Amino acid sequence: MQWTDGKHAGFSTGKAEDLYLPVDEKRNAPNVASQDSNPNSLLNGVRKLTTLRNEIPALNADGDFKSVLANKNGYPLAYIRSKGDSRVLVVINPSG
């Protein structure tokens, strides 16, 4: 996510050709400055998920993974993450 809706998305005031990576220069591109104060924004949604991942041991990188439902090219995908006494059932359904 970009920083602001300013020049080069708030990353630099230099010339575009000198930037290390390209940035989305559209005025409606999501950015931290416009989403920080909105509790329902993409930015704050990701922050909440990151907090959950840090607070729940089963969601840590070293948690165990067990598939519950995984059909080829099908939805939903369901699995259990566990670590010690911590267990989480995760169900993902990205379909319409």
C-alpha cells in the first residue's frame, strides 16, 4: 500500500525514472494516509488480521496445518491450524 495520494504516492519527491519501483499514480489508489482513520478500511482490516496472527499461537508460522476440505478447483477451502492447545478452523470462500 502506498503512503499518500501525493507525488509518487508519498515515497519520493524525485523524478519518476529514478524510482526503484513504479508506483500507482492514480488519485484513487489506496494509501495509508486516507485509510488510517477509517476502522473499516483495507489497511485496518489487515492490521486486525496481523494482530490475530500474533495473538493466537495456532496462526503463527510454525503452527500445524491439517486440511479439512479441499476440492480441486472448488470452494470453500477449509483447514485447521494448531499449536499446543490453540486450534483455529479456517474457512475461505473467495467465490462470488
